[in-house]
Amino acid sequence: MGTRANIIFFSIAATTLPAVAQDVKNSVEPPIVGRYEGSFIKEQTVNAFDRVAMAIKGLPNDKFETITVEGKRTLTALQGPRGRSSLEIFTNYANALNGAGFSTVFRCSREQCPRTLFVNGLGSDYSAGMSKMLSLYGDGSTTDGHYIVARRKIPSGDEYIRIAVRGNLPVAAIDVVQPAAMETRVKVVEAAGIKGDIARRGKAVLYAIFFDFDRAELKPDSKTQLEELAKYLRTDPAVNIFVVGHTDGKGKVEYNNDLSRRRAAAVVAALVGDYKIRAARLSAHGTGPLAPVSTNETEDGRALNRRVEIVKRLE
């Protein structure tokens, strides 16, 4: 195969190509690498902020080592032209990434790849949809699969791209995650609101207490909600509460139970240490994913399930 690249768009600028007639409606060029010549977009999802686990190393027994990244995510399925092999299309993309300053984190092809890489969610991220795209828009062939994860440092953070190509009628799944801050649109519940919720329902649900992914340390932007919670506790000094942490349904139950308990304990520690609430009034507990308020099948639902609840203690 020659070295001529068939990638017809290669720029991190916001420029887009004219829509191809067979492209799905309202789709845009995949960021950074665009498309292999003659391909058309069959499916695309763009989220302003998302989280995805990417397989970065094959382990024994068809398991993976993964890395979790967050940011603006563009996931695209492109059906390639007939007469071009998956290897040719994949190599063009890999060369384009290298030319743009990306470094390869993980790359494999065919029998070098763990067997499950192309059939169960591409690296344990079962919500990613990449393996579904490869099956849905290809010819059913499970041979000739290729996969790469690449990273590039830019001033605002790290950009990640993972690309999987498979089949005799080649399909490319391109997953791009670019640095972006999550917009905070969660309303702080004021002291009066907490008091009213507890009077009506015995509990108040707080979403404006923030933690980084897989961490139990309070983020600085939790301060406003903590101040309102402390204000409520000061205005009603006879009230004792349970602080209950909740997680979404991703991950093992035992781990999430412990994580939610540690997050609740961090809230208690802040109330005692920073706001001088008596420790005897507070009790930290975690239920992990065992009490969801929404589905765990979507990111919006999982976001609702990640919360802290304040429950009135009757003793």
C-alpha cells in the first residue's frame, strides 16, 4: 500500500465539509481526523460533556486495562467504500493521527487484539456503542479488526481519540473526547428548602455537592450547598441527620457502596470541621447504587442517581 492518505479533512478548526448525500441528518465531520474518502456517516452522537472508559491494554482472559476520560465527546460511525480493506482505512487514520502530533496509547490488529474487544463494548465501556456500530453497519464479518487509542496534549488539556475499523465492508467507529468543562446547572437547595423537604418527606436531595469521578474529596464548588446545609442545621439545633451517599450503577456494587459511604463521610467532616456542627448530630452512610431515582442506562439517568441525601434521624 502506498503512503497517500485518503483522509480528506484534517484540522482541529471548526470547519466542516459539505454534507455527503448519504450522511445521516444533522451530522458533522468527526473532529480532528474527518473521514476516509468515499465514506459516509451512518450514526453520530455529540455530547457537550461525557465520560468514557477506553481500553488501553489487553490482559489475560480477554480482559482489559482501561483509562477513563471526560470532555466533549463525538462518537461517529462511518461506512467505508467497497473495495477498500479495513487495514487500509485504519492505517490511513493511524498515520493521520501521528502526523497531527498524537501519541499512540494502545494499538492492535486482528489476532493481536483481545478476542472480546470488538464484540462486547470495546474495553468494558458497554455504553459506548462502538461495537454496536461495527456490527450494525458492516457486513457481519468479525475478521480483520483494528483498534487504536491516541492522545495529544493541547493547552486546555488532553485530547483522546479511539478508532476501531472492522469488516470486509469496512466500518470505522471514531470516538473523540476533547477537553471541556461540565456546565454546572444544578440548583443549590437553600436552608429553607432543606427544612421544607425534610418536613414533607423526611429527607432533602442535594445535587450541588460535587466529587470528581471515582473520588471522595469534596470539590470547591460544593461550598455554597454546604453553607446552606449548615445554615439549616444551625436554625434547628434539635435536628439530627443521616448523610447518605448515592452512586450510579456503573461499577461493582461493593466498591460503589464504599465510595458512597466515603463521600458521605467527607460531607460530615466538612460540616464538623468547617461549619462547627456537632459530630453527634451527624451520621454518614452509603447505599451505592441500591436506591436509584432514575435509569442507569443513560448518562442523564446516572447523573440523577449520583447524589447526597439528608435524612432526618428520629432518635
